[in-house]
Amino acid sequence: MADFRPDKIFQFREVDTGTGYSTLSYNVTVDVRNDYSYVVVEKIKVNFTDPKHGIVRNIPFGKGYKIKDISVDGDKYKIKNLYKANQMQIKIGDKKKTVTGVKDYTIIYTLANYERKNNPNDIYVDVLPSEWATDIKSASVSVYLPQHFSVQRYERV
């Protein structure tokens, strides 16, 4: 009897959606502070199949909060406020050079002055980008609450 070899039956491949790269993993942690600001850490691992300058991350914002204290590890970056689109745009990469292969990026930012009318204690954050340029092969989200925060209802949207 022949050995069963799933690697010979199933082939798992990264999917390049025409962007020249694929997203291998997108891991997010959200640390909710006592003042209801959120410190967000996004760890993104991409594989550049074509030479590219980097990636773009658009973070939506609304009337109830602002995005501040943005920092990026992994390459140079520029931040642009797209007021009309209600987004903060972070362009990560160097316009003078290209990258190929696997690259890690870490984006850290704070959502401050978060407020939703009639719901002072609820948390609603879009943690995985809905307009990301590629499929995401693997993702995780961890949310850390202050000790005094009483969880009465948990709903994943």
C-alpha cells in the first residue's frame, strides 16, 4: 500500500490577484485603554512576486475619533489624510527602490477620542482592512480590555 501524501494531492499556493504581491498573514492586536483610546498594532507579511515599491494601507476614520501617533517598522513611509474619503493613507516603501520576496511590516497607531452616541462603553473597530488589495491567507485579531471593563455582551460583526 502506498503512503498517503496530502502534499501530492493538494497544492496550496499563494494567490497573486494581479497586484504583484500576496498577503501571507495579517495579525492585529488592539489594546483598549482606560480612556477608551485604542492602540492598534498591525503585523503584515507579504510576498512580492513582482518588483514593487511597497504597500498602501488606508485606515478609515469617522466623526467620533481621530487617528494619531502613527509609526511603521519595515520601510520608509508617508502619511496622507484623505479627508473626502474619510481615510488616513499610509504609503509604505521607498519610491527609489523596489523589493521582491517576503517582507514584514508593522503599523502602530492610536484611535483617540472614540465615542459612539448612546453607547459609551461599546467597541466597534474595523480591524482587518475591507479594501485590502489582495486576499489574506492567514489572519488573527486579539483585543485586550482594561481590567475594569465589564463584558456584558460580545458580538462579532
